[in-house]
Amino acid sequence: MKAVIKTGGKQYYVSEGDVIYVEKLDGEAGDKVIFNEVLMCDNKVGNPYLKGASVEGEIVKNGKGKKIRIFTYKSKDRSNRRTMGHRQPYTKVEIKSIKG
């Protein structure tokens, strides 16, 4: 069974047993997570969400992504140069079951 879920402002195409990386969710490793915003399950399409459909997963771990470096400057002005970095937090989720 396959489904399209929405979490963290993004959509994910999942099936049972998949491991996905989503925006950081509240919870520790081993906690259960239920995604109720199901857009599609097999060939059934909701408007915008399917009623009564849900996807259950388990949090594997929370972490941070690779660091990206950002350099900002203004041309012809030596005083406005700076380097910044950012690491996006994520949650690794394993999909256990799809009910639809």
C-alpha cells in the first residue's frame, strides 16, 4: 500500500517499511507518530485530505543535517562581509502501517 502524506509543509510518497527524513517533530526515538494529513492512498484521492486515512510511523532518531555556509557581502564596501552557517534539524521516521 502506498500513500502521499503532508508534514512540515512538504509532501512525501511513502509505503510500508520506508525510512524518510522529515522536518523536526516533537518526540524521542522509539515514539509513535501518526500522520493524519493523507492526500492519497493507493488510487483514492482526497479533496484535500482523505477522511479516516492515517499513516503510522516510528521515530528512529532526531538529528541535524550537514552544515551549509552562507557568505553575504555588498560590492565595493569592504565592511559588509560576513559568513554564516546553518544546520537544519530533521527527524528520521520509519513508516510502520498505512490505513486508508
